[in-house]
Amino acid sequence: MKYTTKQYATALLGALEDKTAREQKKILRRFMQVLLKSRDFSKRAAILKEYERQYLSAHGVKKVNLDSAAPVSPKLKNEIVQAIEKFIQMHLVDLK
């Protein structure tokens, strides 16, 4: 049976959850072996991208890119992060 990148990412997310760094390393090594054996190794970049999307979503993290013509100081970067966090908090919707 062929698995989609989303299915692989979901399985990986579940397998790595609440594991020690040592256990995660073993799981990742075995996961790569499974990809090789199933001839899906070429999907690894897409799987990792989907894994990142699912991980961030599960942990409530929003990914934001900051483009600037000039270098941004750490102080300004922190102020921007705080402003974005405040904006997001103001626009949260609780659906029940």
C-alpha cells in the first residue's frame, strides 16, 4: 500500500511525541529505512514539510517571515514578535 506524505507526517508526529532525544534518533533512523524500503525516499522533503506544518499547528505556533531591506536589530525583532502576538490574541475566535 502506498502512503501519502500527509499519512507519513502524521505517523512520524505520533511516533516522536513524548520521546527522549535518543529514542527520537532511533525512530528517525528507522523511519528513513522504511522510506527506502517502500521506495518513498524521494518524498522525504515533502514529508518533513508536512510534518513541520502539523507540528506547528498542534502546538499553536504561527510561522511568520520577516523581510527587511536593512538588518533588523534583536530589539526591533522582539518588538515585532510582541506586536504580532498581541494582534493574534485580539483576533482569536472561540467556536464551540
